[in-house]
Amino acid sequence: MVTPLDPSIITGFSEGEDYTRTDFDGLGVYTYTKAGRDWLCVTNQTAFEVSAKILIFGVLWLGAIDACEFITSDGMDRGQTLTLDEITTDAEDGIIQYLVKFTGTGGSAGGFVVYWNTTTYANPSDAWTGDELYLLHGFGIQETATADIGALLVSLLFLQLPDVPLLVNVLLVTPIWASIIYILWFIIKEMIPFL
């Protein structure tokens, strides 16, 4: 039976992914796709790391990740690795929500909620062992909306528009890249007198 959550904890999430210990593979990795990106949650049985995959041309993943860090509700930065001891310290009545931010850009990567039944398990370590430590990576409107025009243009130029087939993305970006190359060629031609 899932522990009931206070609705204010997940208010503002337009989508999310929840998982427990059994969802991780033998290497301690859980992969999922949410908010237009592919995500990894990695565990060593005592700590968690959340990262987004960096795709080349929107489809090819060569192992590069965009790591995330966990921020408590009172502003304490827990870094890229969230341990069960930190969860024990931060949690109140078996529930804690962290703000997740990309380490490189500082942009929002949603929220990360950890909860367990405190009447059955005294701490998150026991709940993890009993497969009743619930992890929820949720995304709000700001992560799922396409309101950020800068991010939209960058994703267009590097063939990473969310929910757009690669061929359509190539058709959209070809005139833009042709214009950029022509302008660069013209500038270089005019600046170097020997061409």
C-alpha cells in the first residue's frame, strides 16, 4: 500500500515518474523519458544521482550526461549525490521534496520527492531494503512548457526539438544553417584581403 502524500507536495507537477528499488536494473540504473528528455537515476544502494542524457542529433547517446543537484526546501545544496542519511536528516514525517537543478546551467530539472511509511519503517534505509522507499521525479509547467525561446532555438539548431521527428527537424534547420554558413563565409571573405 502506497503512503498517502500531502497534495501540496506534488502541486504543480504536470507529469512525473515514480519508482522503487525493484525498478532499478542489476547495475543500479533506472531509465525513463519525461518532459521531452531521457533521464537516468543511478543508485549504489545508499545514494541516488539523477541525470539527463545528452543526445546527439536528438537520437544518438554516447554516454554524456547532464548531471543534476538536489536543493532542499530551505536552500541547502546536497550536491549531485543524495544519500539515505541526508534523506533521513531532511525528511519530515517520512516525506521530503527536493528541487532538482542542472549542475552546468542551473536550470530547473523539476522536483524530486522521497517518501515512505513511517509506521512500518523507522528510516529510509529500512524502507529501501523493504522496497517501500518511493522516489518521484516530477516536472512542473516550467519544465514541460516550450516558453523558453532560447532553449527552443538551441534545440532546433542541434536537431533536438522535443516530440518532432528527425526528418522534420532537418527540414526546418537546413535553411537556418545555410544562412549562418553564408554569413560566416561573407564576413571571412571581406575581412581577409587575399581571398
